[in-house]
Amino acid sequence: MHHNVPDGKVEVATRLAAGQALLAVTNTGPVVPPEEVDRLFEPFQRMRRVADDAHHGLGLSIVRAIAVAHGAVLTAHARPRGGFTVEISFPAMP
């Protein structure tokens, strides 16, 4: 919620499709240049740094690490009016 805009929204959706568990998270935050999305998943990377704001830029890198640890496929894309969507597809359990 910290990186959203005033009165912004976060939507979380889950579903099963073709034996995959799918998780999608979308927010209405500030505009994210599409070429910056991948960089935001690297440790300590953020759109804008503000000294002493108590945030470290680790959240999305942790999301990616969890997805990798579970053999999931993670995709993310910027939304034209701001914010972005992260989708994670977890493999079916044996």
C-alpha cells in the first residue's frame, strides 16, 4: 500500500487453470515505465529513493525468490495508467 496512490487499489485474484495455481496482484500506483519493471525485482531497487523512509527495496526481490523456490513462473507488466500487475503461475502439486 505504501507505493500506491491516494485512494488507490490493490486487487488480488487466484484461480486454477490447466493444473496451475495462478496468483495475480494488481495495483493502481504511480506510472512505472515498462523498461523499469524487471529492475524492480532486483534487491535494493526502487522507482524513487527517499532517504530515511525505512524502505529498502527488497519486497519484489523476495516475491521473485519465493516464486523461483517453488518452480513458479513470474511475469510482471506496467499498467498504462499507473501501477503494475504481477502474475505467478505455480506448478501443480504431484
